[in-house]
Amino acid sequence: MTRSLAFAAALCCAIQIPPSFAQEQQQSFKSLLGRGFDIKNVTFVRGEATENREVFVVTLQKEKSVAVCFFSANAWITLSNPILEDPKRCDVRGG
């Protein structure tokens, strides 16, 4: 049993995950919508996790890729071009 477990662990270590699979990048909200991402969820958050700031967390998906975007309440309400085009608003992960 121990030998099988050690073999399985060694095999897992030997297999490399393709860099594009685990790749994380930042992109603008506008570019994600332009690439065909769909908005899956919009959540209002306020509390300890956001230092008592009012924040909207927007989750988008396209096939196996997922993006999570963060906006202050004011930014989400106004959605001005500089906010929509800010490449640091959204974290994208997936392949």
C-alpha cells in the first residue's frame, strides 16, 4: 500500500501542468465582455473582508475560463469608460 502511494505521488510530481491551464492574468471588464464572457453572478459585499467598504463582486465565465471583477459601489453604479477599461479590475483564470 505504501509503495503504491509513493508511486502515485511520484507520478503526480512528474506530470507537469500546462502553463496555460494555471495561468492567471488581469484584464479589463470591457475586454472580457468583448471576448464573449457572460456575467454569471453579481454580489454585493460589505463587512470585515472589505474593510467595511461597499463592494460589488462580478463573476464572469467563458467555457473553462473564469473571471472575478471587483468594483466599489460607486464605480459599479456609474460604470464610466475609465472603470470599464481598467485592466486591474478583473482577475482571469483558466484555459
